[in-house]
Amino acid sequence: MMGSHGGMPQLPSKYLLLILTAVCVILMAITFFTDFAMTPLSNVFGFAIVPFEKGVSRIGSSMSNKAEELTEIKELLAENEQLRQRIDALTIENNTLQQEKYELNKLRELYKLDEQYSDFKKIGARVISKNPGNWFGSFVIDKGKKDGICVDMNVMAGSGLVGRVTEVGNNWSKVISIIDDNSNVSGMVLSTTDRLIVSGSLETMNNKGTVQFSQLVISPDAEAIAGDKIVTSYISDKYLPGILIGYINEIAPDANNLTYSGTITPAADFAHLEEVLVVLEQKKQIADEEEE
């Protein structure tokens, strides 16, 4: 006699499920191997088995669909990775082509500049470092004594004058630009040969993108206006004559009403110097040769 809390022992759910599964398998086997299709008992079996079979079928179909979906997802992921790699490769290729096009345009500019000043023997050089700031006030190139470069040789880029060499190593040289605060160049108005002094100013470059000029004495029968070309003069002690410096941007008479001052837009791009041409002749050297 069991206590008030006693009763029939309950099977664990996992065993119950196992028993029900076995019964269903047996019933399906009986249905398959016997001829109960038309008996009342078969109707009972059908009532119990058919829903189970439908459920199993749905589960099987669902699992099959999931497997197909997983396969498709894996294929899509693999295809996506291939496309991504292809895009990366095309991006790198496009960047390379853009860089090559940019360098080609720079080389074309140097070639035109070389032709424009064909009387001068020149050598190309690449800028390898520069002073701090936005502008190439002073910088270092990858050519030096072994390439025939000496102090005071003129440097050009873009459409005109950049500066001159101030220091030389075996395989490097330092260049000071005409925009540097310590630079002064004797120039002249190309159309009138009226002389002036071009003074570098990084402050003016930052504010207006120009350099300053002063002490311009205009001939009585001449006139200097905005847009006129300014080139190096024949009396410059360090710069070869006739090299384009830039174009008059602003001009105004000084307080003495005898001279003019203003600003010049440089011919060279002092924000993006990469390759330059060094003239392998010095002003002093040419002057000595002419005297001889």
C-alpha cells in the first residue's frame, strides 16, 4: 500500500518519446507489409500514422530546403569574396594608372620646359624632402656632385624658375626657392626690360599665392600692367637671364611716385613640386666663358 503521495511511476520524457517512436515505426511497417488498408483497424492506424508521416515529411522537406539554402549562401559568400578581391585589384590598377598619368603629365611639362630652354644643359631630379609647411620654400633633390651639380646652379619646374642650389652632397642637393623669405632675384618685365627685385615671402604665398616685387622703375615710353611676364634679368649675379619667374598680379606706384611695387604669380607650382630640372651651368661660369 503506497502513501497518499504514491502512485504509478512516471517514465522520463525521453523514454516516452523513444517508445512512441518505436510504436509508430511498427505501425508503419504493419501498414506496409499487410493488407489492412480496408479494415477498420487500418483506419485507426491511418488516423495515428498519417499525421506523424506528414510531420516527418515536412521536417525532412524543411531540412532539405535549409541545406540547399546553406549551400546557396556558401556559394554567394564565395562569389562575393571573389568579386571583392577583383574590385580591390581593379582599384589598385586604377590608382596606378592615375599615378602614371599624373607622372607622365609632369614629365611632359619638364620636356616642354627643356625644349623652351634648349640652350642650357640640364639634368632631371626628384624632390626627396622639403621644409615644413605647405610650400616648397626649400627642399632636397636626389642628385649631387657625382651628377655634376654645383652650388648656385638654377633649378626649374613647371613653366619656369624654382630657385637655385645652395648646398651639394655626393648624391643630394639642397635648393632654396624664390618664394623663400631669404630669396631675392633680379628680374625684369619681359616686354619693356624694366628691372625690378623679386622678394620671396611665405606669408604672401599663404595669403595670396604670390611673391612680392619692388623697385620697379618704368621707362617713360613704357607701361607695366597685370599679366606681364617677369623673367630673370641680365644683371642677376646668380640666375641665368630670361628664365620665366611669373606674371604680374598687382602693381601700384610707391609713395615716392618714382618706383612701383606689387605681387607676382609664380610660373612654377610651389605646392606640388616632385620633379625638377637643374641647369648644369652657373651664371658665373657662363660669364667667364664669354669673357674668354
